[in-house]
Amino acid sequence: MTSAAPILQVRDLLKTFGAVVAAKDINIDVSKGEIVGIIGANGAGKTCFVNMVTGYLAPTAGSIVFEGTELVGKGPREVTHAGISRSFQVSQVFHSMTVEENLRIALAIAENRGVNALRLMESDALEAKCSDVLRRYKLEPHKHMTVSVLSQGIRKLLDIAMAVVSEPRILLLDEPTSGISVEEKFDFMDVVMGALKEDNVTVLFVEHDMEIVERYVSRVLAFYQGEIIADMAPDKALADNKVREFVIGKRH
Amino acid sequence: METFLTILLDGLQFSSYLFIVSAGLTIIFGVMKILNVCHGSFYAWGAYTAAFFIGKFSDMGLPDALGFLIIIAAAIVVGVVLGLIIEQGILKHMYHRDEVLIVLATFGLFLVLEDIILIAFGTDPYFAYQPMALLESVEMGGVIRDVYGLTLIGVATFVAVGCWLLLNKTKWGVILKAVIFDREMGISMGINVPFVYTLTFIGGAILGGLGGAYIAPTISVAPGLGTEVIVLSFAVVVVGGMGSIAGAAIGSLIIGLLRALAVHELPQVELFVVFAVMAIVLVFRPEGLFAPAKPRKI
Amino acid sequence: MTKSIIAGAVGLAAISAITFGAGVAQAKDSITIAVPSFLTGGAAGPFGIPAMNGAKMVADAINKGALPAPYNTKGFGGAVASIIELDEGGGGTKQVAEYRNLVEKRNVDAVVGYISSGNCQALAPVVEELKQFTIFATCGTPRIFEEAPRKYLFRTMGHATADNVAAAMYVKEKFPNLSSYTGINQNYAWGQDSWRDFDLTMKQIMPGATASDKFQFPKVFVGQYGSEISALSLDKAELVHSSFWGGDLESFIFQSSARGLFKNKIGVMTVGGTAAYRLGKKLPNGLIIGARGPYGILVKDRDTPLNKWFIETYKNIYGIYPSGPAYQYGQAILAAKIAYDKAGSDATDEQLADALRGITFESFSTTIEMSLGGGHQAVTENGYGVTKYDDENGENVVTDVKFYPGSCVMPPEGVESVQWINGGMKGAKC
Amino acid sequence: MLRDTTSKVVLFGGIAIILLGAIMPNWIVNQLMFGFSRALAILGLLVLWRTGLVSFGHAFYFGLGAYTVAIVDIQLGVTDVFVRLFGGAIIAGIAGFIIGFIMRNYRDIFFAMLNTAISMVLYGIIVKTESLGSTDGFAISLPTIFGIAPETKYPLFIIITMIAMISALLINFYLKTTVGRLTTPIRDNEIRVEYLGFSVAHAIHLKYTISAVLAGGAGALMAMSLGQVDPDSMINWTVSGELVFITILSGPGNVIAPFIGSLVFEVLRTYAFELAPQAWQLIVGATFLTVIFFLPGGIWSLIAKLGRKKS
């Protein structure tokens, strides 16, 4: 798995907020097709890492190379253009619009970059793509509903669906199952991971729920106090002493 | 030396005037995020009320010294009555709406209040020179100055120190600062935000009324005097940083002193001073010299 | 307050009646005259309202045939005039739009009024474009009839040049040894023209006196002159010229008299006349004031039947002496009557203009010769006096009143004001 | 581009108004010219407002357009209606583009107020400069059309109506493009828009520039139809307030709304002034408040309601 040339290379990443060190000595290689779970206690630096990779936060030092391009110094929009998308812990969608409208605008932006943004937005091709995404993410029943009235789970699905319409090569999911009930979480993840597999996307996701980690990921990164303390297969990681103590610890 | 002293006094006097009229505007903005266009109406109503009663009392043969009481009373009455009516009657029902709509509503109110002044007080100007005449004049630096004008500096200092003490030395100040920094946080801390809003608006209105009432004895109180004040106080607030009392003070001083300097040394450019300062600040620091801190919202 | 509400309601009703009636009245036993004046803003009290009062009083008397001879015939060419009151505030552009409405929508027969030079400047081309018989009553800029020949537009009083040339002459007479002078004027056409004409005339007739380089031009309607008064106090100049008017004038007089500015300096206020009746004891003694012509306090003692009628009637109705603007609007309405009497109540705008062009007539306080601008611009005498508070009667009076004939203070036909002054005022008959 | 109902209404309505103009009394033609001229600025404000941005200072661009006409007339003797119009629109557009670099970083009340501040600087400069006409402003000579000086206002009226039609059609089209649709999304969630790969700053900059061009064109047309410019009627903060008021009065629903709203305002002001010369501000102000409270969707929401009832 790690034999292929890495698609994402993170080197010596450092992020400090004044005296607080939020991330330190982060070195990761991610290969195409991997599904990586990022675990760690609250404040361990997981979301900070996601924010740095996706251009929301500028690292204090270090480099992030994606498909040979340096991402440090780029903003969210440029990172998206480079081919990395993300979802959010609290879904970031257009709450006063319907599900369908949300997807339509996301698709239109992905299709019409630059001057093309001055073309008519609606087209048959766009409608076709839109219904395809609605189908794959099982959003069809809700398509005419305004987002603000929908449940957290549907919003999260929409959030992820909007992130992938730009056909990214890497997708970062920030706690996809947070806010979703225990009964629904596997169904939810099945929909998401099934759809992502079709698109052949490399996925990194932050997760608290070890059941989810065990079931879906091929590799685990464990964060503790801004540093990576373990980078291994999930079965090993969950058995690892350090991981058990600092990450899972008192939870289980 | 004579010229220098005169410029300094002229500048301080004009700065004081600017500060008194802009303090209320910036307080209301800071706490409520409302650009209160009818601040000009508070000013005009303060001036009219004071001038009307100073004239009436003088006609009745009462001592002119009462004029100072009238000025304070006029500011408080105008602030409380108009402030309460406008905040409770109109603005309270709009806090869930767009801030800009609230600005527009205050603009509508401004137009209405302007014409109500005409209906209530008529078009004839009022004169309330008695307090100014009472304090007579002194010679300073080769120039005769009216003492009344100099007391303006005292009033402005009083207002500035009062605001500082209120904000920094009282429990109220803590509450206000919490609401200024983040309204939601204020609510979650259990602060009665609507009540804070009402009091703030009344407080700002009193300051607006005080500006007008205190200036009334030195001018001919005539219709339309509120329009000019909005422009000036807005300029001060933009230069100082919207919502900052310290900013309003510094903004007033910069504009006031520079203007006095221009009047004495280069009268041709006097007219540009306010706008030149404003333009420079806008280009280099669009948020003003003392922009209050803002919470991160993500 | 109730009274003003009732008055407002009655006025409203009257105006709506006029508005709806206007379209129907074809028989010309009645005409409508629009009278724009400042009804709101700082200029309303000292200027706009007295002006409107003067116009209404004279129109009313004409409708009743109550004016003294030779104007004791009833009506405007026999027709009864109704007055439409209009606010002049809001700037020239708004006035242009309103003027178009007056002419094209409300179909008024004549427009008589306007105080602000800015408004007159903006309206002059529109008057000609719409071919509407119009008389400017008060506004002062000389440019109106110097810029272009006018056909339908008239002005029944002298322009700013006369005010300031007369002021300089009066100063020369009273203070022949004056060594220096300065000024404070509003920063727009009126103030700038006034200062320019005064300054240029002084250079011509009193070359020994020098102008200060620190003359002040505050913005109009500011009302706060603390720094300016300090600067004027420190200035070595012996005389201060000002064309302030309305609320600004009164604020300036308050602030400067509290600071004793005119204890050491001579003050010349070209529009000071309006303040004389209003400020009473607050007006400093010894100010040189004008009234933009022979009006108001300057002609209080003129004993002609027309003037006596004007002062008495005005005092009866409004309780105070008429100031300059009342006279100026009154005489403009009178000019409209003369035109209508001559051309008939159903006359076209062209015929009305022909009737007024170039005539000479007796107005309430003076003789008006429509002799400049191709017979469209009036020439009148212009005068100044010195203020003095009369303790006995508790009112202000003016002493040392001196009038200069129109031909002495205004340029002859075809010569622009500035050129005329710079050329040494050739042809002036003093 | 012309297939939807709105475009058809604009097209046929515009032609009908042009034809009717030939037989309407002059004062109505005047009101239509003023209304349509001002409506262009409102159209621009509508583009901003849909994105949640309200500028309390667009009199800056309105005045810039008007004063451009005055200055090219007086300094260069340019009388051609199109040169003046495009001159005004382009100058305002360039200014809007430059100022847009500052404005695109601000939202809500700060956006509104910074615009006010900038408009006041221009107001202050013009009021205080004699060569720019000071408070008096300038009279503008009658425009010519391809070298011909028209006898009546009718040709100018046709041009204004056609410019209004073209602008309405273009904005109607723009609102259906991808960037034109970025209205509610920007209001709802800027972060998401950025992560979808669109620069919010660029989108707002474009909208701001469009609104500046339209306001400049509006000012230029207004100056020509009135024949006069002055700072109090063109640049003062009260003018900006009026523009925002008409925008709210019109409602954001449709590109036709600004034209209806402007005409309603024109009529309201004319009659308020006629009925109560001393209290017309009160009438206008009270109407402001009434609309804000009882008609939040503007006049267009009434029309839309009528339309729904019928169908």
C-alpha cells in the first residue's frame, strides 16, 4: 500500500499560537487510494492538521506537498482548485437554500471556473449531474427541503456531497459521524464510503468513534498534544499501549 | 506664542464640541451595532428644548443662571423621552432584522423628527444667549474669549472621564464590554441584553441632546441644524474607529486641532481638513485608528 | 403649537383646492402664481418666511384692490391670483425638478421668488427652455443676466455687485484712513462673489488699504465660528467684511459679540439688515449694515404712501417691521401685477415678458428701472447705515444712512461686473 | 437570453412605454426619465443587496457619474449623450473597481458605513472646491444625439428607456449566471463558498463594480435629464439613504422591481412636496418606516402575491 508514490507529503509541520503548540513534527506520506483515520483526544491537533492541509490555517513552519505542488501559502480556494476537498465537523452548507440548490451551486462552481462563471448556471448537464449526486448520497427524498429544517445527518451527507462534486483526489472529513445517532452511524458511513469508493478518492478522516475507525480505515494516525504518536494499521493501533493510554484511554 | 495658545484653545474647544456630539453616536454603535442617523435629531431636539426654556425662563424674569440647569434637564428629558420612544417603539422590534434596515429606519425617523421640529417650534430661530452672556469673557493670548465656550472643554472632559470610569471601574462597565465584544456571549452569560440596549440607547441620546443643548446658547437655533452634525460626528467616529470612545476622543482632537491650525495659518485649506483626515484614515486603516477588538466567529 | 397645526391643515386644504382647481380655470378670471421660498432649514426664519409673508400680503392686497395708487386696481389684469407656496430647500437640482413640475404638471401662470443664488443659477436655463414667465425676487449673483440673454426671466432687484460696491464706497466715506481689511464669507457662489466684488472695489477706490491674506471662507450652515473669530481677532486688519445671511449671520453675530470682535474692529454686513429687527439689543452698535438695497430697516422712515402702506399693513398682520426679503418678494409680486395689467390676464408668457421688459416703476420703497440684461435686470439704489440701539423705544435703528444711485454701483449695460470694477468703474454716475 | 417571462415583460413593456411617451404629457415623461435614470442605480444596489450587502454610500458613484457629465460638458464641451453616459459609467466603474479592493473585505454595517465615509469625502471635496461648483453645482447643456440637437425631450426619453431596458436584460442574465447566483450562498456561508473553490472576495468585487457602473450611468442620465448637478442632490449622504430606501421599497424579487419602485418614489415625493411643502420630509420618512415594517419584501412582493393568486 505504501509502496506507490505518495500523493500527499507532509514534512516537519509546526503550528504555534503564541506559546501554545498546536502541531509539531508532523511527517506523513499518504498514497493514492488510502483511507486514513485520524484519531486523538480533544485538542490533540486533529482539526488543526485538517485546517492546515486545506489552507484555512497557515502553518508556522514545514511543508505540505500535494501531487508535487507546495500547498503552504495557499488559501482554501486554491487548495480546492489543486484537488483537495474537505467536510466540516459542523456542516457548512447554505442553510436557507434547498438541498438541490445547494448541490446545484456547488456543481456550478466546480464546472465554471474563471470567466466561465459568467455563463448561465442552469444547464441539462448540470441537472443530470445533480440528480446523480442526489441519488448516490441518498438525498433525493429531501431535495426540495430547505436545509435549516433537516436533521444533522442529512446536513452532513449534503456537506460531504458538496465537497466531492469538484472531483477531488483527496478528501478530508472532519468528524463525519459527530452529531449522528448511534443507530444511524453505520448506515451513514456506508452511504458515504460507498459513494467515495466509486469516485476513487483518497480519504483522510478525523474520528472519535473507534468502531467506525476499525470498520472503515486502512491506516490510523494517532495525535497527542500536537504530535503523531502512532502511524499504523488500525488493528495494531487499537492494540498499541500508547494509543490506548493517550487516545482511547479512559473512554473505553 | 500668542498664536500658538489661541490655536490650541480654539482646537480644544472645537474638539470638545466634536467629542460631545460623537460620543453618543459611537457608544450606541459600539454596543448595539446601530449607526443611529437620528442622532442628529437628538442634537436638534436638545438645542430646541434648551433654547425654548431658557428664553421662556428669561422672559419670566427668573435668574439666568438657571440656564445651566435647563441645559442639563433638556438633555436628560430629550434623551429619555425620545430615546425611550424610539428604542421601545421602533428599534426593539427590529433587532432580529438586518442591521442596515435599522440604519434605514433611523434615517426615516430622522426625516420625521426634523419636520416635527418645524411643526412644534415653527421656523423662527430661537436665541438662548443668556448663559453665554452671564459668563462674560476673558482675554487670553491677546484674544477675547467667551468663558462659556471654554467651559465646553470641561464638559467634554467630564463626559470622557465619566465614560471611562463607567466602562472600567463599574460592574456596568464589565457588562457593557461583554456585550460590545460579543452579543451572543453576553446573552449566554445571563446578561439582560434588551435592557442593556435600552439604557445604552437612552445614554447615547442624552449625550446627543447634551451636545445640542450646550451649543444652543452660542448659535441661532434654527431648523436643519441636525443634518450638519451627523456628517461631523460620523467623520469623527470613522476616524477614531467605530464604537470606540477613546477613538472618538482621539478623532475629535486630531480633527479639531488640525482645523484650528488651518483656520489660523492657511484658511484656504480649512475646509478640507476633516475630509482629508478621513480619507487618509480610510485608505490606510479603514476600520479607524482604534477599532475595537472583534471576536473570531468560526 | 395647536395653532400651527390648524394653520398647516388649512394651508393643506387650500393648496389641495388650488391644485385641483388649477387645471379647470381657463377663463382667466383667476391665475396661479407659484412663490418658492425657504420654508424649511436655517434660512426659513430670517429670510424665507418674511419673504413669503411679503408676497402673500401684496398678492392679497392686489386681489382686493387695496394697494395705494397707482396700483389700486383690482387683481392682476383683473384676475384674482392664488399663491402656491413652495419650499426652496434641497438644492438646485431638486429645484429644477420641482420647477419642471410647476410648469408642466401644475400649469402655473407665473413663478415669482427664489432666494438662493445657487437655485437661481440652476433655474435660469430651465426658465428659458420651458418659456415660462418668471421673476427672481431676491437672489444676488450677477452672473444670471451676464452669462446669456434671457427672454422670459426677470429680476426685480439689484445684484451682489451693487451691494459690495456700495459697501466699499460707504467705508471710504466713513473711514478714509482705513489701512487694512479682511472678510468672512460663506464658501459658495454668494460668499465668493461678494468678497471678490468688495475686495476688487476696495483695491480701486481705496488703494491705500490692504487686504489681509487670512480672509475666512467657512462652509455654509456650519453655525460654529470659534476658530474663525479668534483668527479674525488676531488679524491686524481694521475692518471685517461679511455677506453672511440667515441663521449663519445670527450665529456669527452672537459669537463675535460675546467675544468683543466688533469692539476693536469695524464690521460691514452686507445682509445685516434682516438681523436688525430680530436680534434687538444683541446686535452690536456701530455695525455697518446693508439690506441688499433700499429695503427693511434702511427705509423705515421713507414717507411715501406706498412705503407707509407696506410697513403698516405688514406690522398689523405679522406684528413686526418688514425686513428686506419681505420688500423684495412684495415688489416682485407687484412687478407681476404691472405686467398682467399691461398685457391682460390671458396674456401669453411672451406678452407678459414684453410688458415687463425695460420698464421703470415705483415699488414700495424705491424706483426700479429694468435697464440691465436687455431690460430684464433691475437697477435700484443701494445703501448702508450704522446700527444703534435706541434705548427709548427698545429697538434697533440705523444712523448715517446713505444711498448710492443704481447707476453708481452697478455696471452699465453690456459690461460684466468684474471687468467693470477692474476697469475703474467707468460710466458710474454717482 | 430573452426567453423568460421577465425578459419579455422588460422588452414589450419598454417598447410600450416608448410609444406611449409620444402622447404622454411632458411632466409624466419627465417623471419617467427621472425614475428610470435612478432605477439603474437601484438595479446595482439590488445586485449587492441579494448578496446581503447594503451600501449607504452609493451616491458616491451616482454623483461621480453626474459630475463626469458636468465636467466633460464644461471643460471639453462634450454634448453627445452616449459619450457622456458611458463616460460617467466608466469613471464610476473604475472608481468602484479600485475602491472595491477595500470594500470586498467588509460586510454588514461596516460595509454600509465605509461606503458612507467614502461618499462623504467626495462630497466634502466638491462642496469646498470653487472650480468644482461648490454647493451650487453646474448647469448642464442639453445633450445631442449623434451631433443632432433634439427639439424636445422625447429622444432623450427614448434613449433612457432603452438603456434601462438593456441594463435590466443584462442584469437579469447576470443573475442567472454562476457568479450571479452566488447571492444567498455568500450570505449563508462564505467559508463553504471558498471551499467550493470560488473566491468570495472576487465575487463581491465584481458585484460592487457592476453596482458602481450602474450608479454612475444613473447619475449621468439623471444629470442630463435634469440639466443640473449639485452636491446636495447628487452626493450627500441623504441621497445614498434615498437610494437604499428605494431599493427596499422596490424589493429584491425581480429586475423590474427597481423601475416600479423608482417611479413610485418619484410620484410619492412629487405629491408629498405638492401637498405639504413644509412637511414633505415627514411624509417620505413615515413611508420609509411603513415599508420597513409592513412591506419587507417591497412592492415586488405585492406584485408577486397578485401573480400567485391569479395562477
